[in-house]
Amino acid sequence: MVATGEQPLAAAVDELRSNERFLLTTHENPDGDALGSLLAMQAILTQLGKDSVMYLAEKEFPLPVEYRFLPLEEVFHEPPADIVDRVLVFLDCGNIDRTPEGFLRSDEAHVVNIDHHHDNTRFGTVNLVDTKASSTAEIVHELGRELGADITPEIASALYVGLVTDTGRFSYENTNPDTHRLAAELIEAGVDVADTYRRLYERVPIEKLKLVARALEGIERREDCGLALTYLSDADYAETGSSELLSEGIIDFIRSLEGTLVAAVVRDRGEAAGSARKVSLRSTDGDIDVSEIARRYGGGGHRRAAGFSTDLTYGQIVEALCADLEQR
């Protein structure tokens, strides 16, 4: 595997092999690929005798219910005292602005950037960016092999979470023969597929189902621009006994609506969040690059899956998205 950016796989391997102390992190609002890659990379470096720590801001917890089974008890919420002496490894982070912590954006930091997003800004000292990879987990697996690590059941399980979630359970266009070969290899290494699937997709609290029902009731279609969307407000959370954390996956219902070019879920984020609302976007056929739309509002993502945060009202968001789509 060779990155499509400036640095080949060998350069990232050399950085990880030649240094001893690391801090691993990922983007805000981490998803399955971000968390799985973080855990797998931590286990690989620890196995190789490296001094490695994981960092996620305290505001990221509790995680969405789907990911709470992941073993993240040892994650740091504050930078270690020797942060200036550690190599920073960013996983699944297309843009360094997707991390709000100033100490992670220091101009003097030595950064290894490991990612598969096509809009990655190559912000690292070393950039291993493979846009053909199905997931960052796939790249981490290749790094582990090159470093001579044993892909233990622990590592395989973390990588499988990244693989299965970022490919939409092997249904998205980033799924290819290599994806399935990797899945088979991880299963052979010890992944319990049925248990992983249940933990990710079948332990749904009743509050989430009530929120899904509320989201489906509120679907709005804009046939003039091919947009289908729904809005989850703070009132919806209160009345269903849920929260924004339970909104994961709702956009897949909106995306499946016939005749939709782009699906969106707009959700309130509560008073404690840095912005009023978050917008998740999905392109149904890939003709529209929703990451381009998201970048206009300070976000990013994949061609077919992206998002951004904003202080715009729901009505303003609808009109802005329709205007963007009409231009395309």
C-alpha cells in the first residue's frame, strides 16, 4: 500500500519504528473507524514496547451507545506532562481543524497523519493518506504488518469495528475484494462477528427507537433540489427521553428514501456544545460530493458521507443546502 499523498507507507513505518513516545488521537465526534483505529494503533505500539497514550477530549464522553463497549478506559483527557517530547499520531482525521485542542495544533509538533479521506489536507510532518483504502483501519492493519506486530484478537476486533462501520456493513462503494479479504483475515485472527454485530447494531435502547420514529415523522423532501432531510430538536430529545448521542445511524433511513440525491439530518447539540446544530450529509449515488458542501461550512468527510457544525437555523440550513445542490 502506498499513500496517494507525499509520503509512502515506508516513511510512516520508519517514524513509528524509530521513535519511542507517542500520543494517539483522532477527530472530534469520533466514529467507529476513528475509535477502532485508535485502539488498534495503541495496541500495536504497546506490543512493540513503545510508550504510547491515547487522547480524546472529555467532552467526547459518553460515546454514542454503539461504541460504549470499546475498551477506552485508559484514554487520557488531558495532555501528558511530556507532550512536547511525543510524536503526535492523528488517525482518521482529514483536517487538523477537526480537533479543537490547541496543544494538538502546535507548529512545533511532530505529526504522523494516517487517514483515507480524499480531502485530507496533508497537515502532518509525515502523511500516510491512502484514499483508495476502505477505512483508516485498513491502513493501520497494513502498518501493523509492516512493523512486525502480531494481529491479536484484541487488535483484530478493533480493526473490524472500523472496517464494518466505515463500509456501511460492506455496502458502500469503498467496499472491494480487498475489503472482504481483510475482513476474512481479521475473523481468522479472532473476531467474534456475531457478538460485534450485536454490540454495534442490536443493543438499541427504547429511547433511540422513539427518536428514530420522531425523525421519520419529520422527514421533509425538497424535490426541486433532490434533498431529503429531518430535524431533531432539543425538544425531541426531551420528549423521547433520548439525546443527540442516540442519533447515530438515523441518516441511513433518510438516505434510503426513493428519489433522494442527498440526505441530511440536522440535530440540535444542546447548550454545552460549541455550535448550535450539527448537519450530517449523505450522497446516494456519488454524483454529488457532499464533502465539498461540508467544507463550505468548516466541516469535511468523504465524497458520499460528510458533516459540519453550524449556528444557522434549520430553515437557513435547508435553503443553503438546496442552493448548493442546485449549483451542482
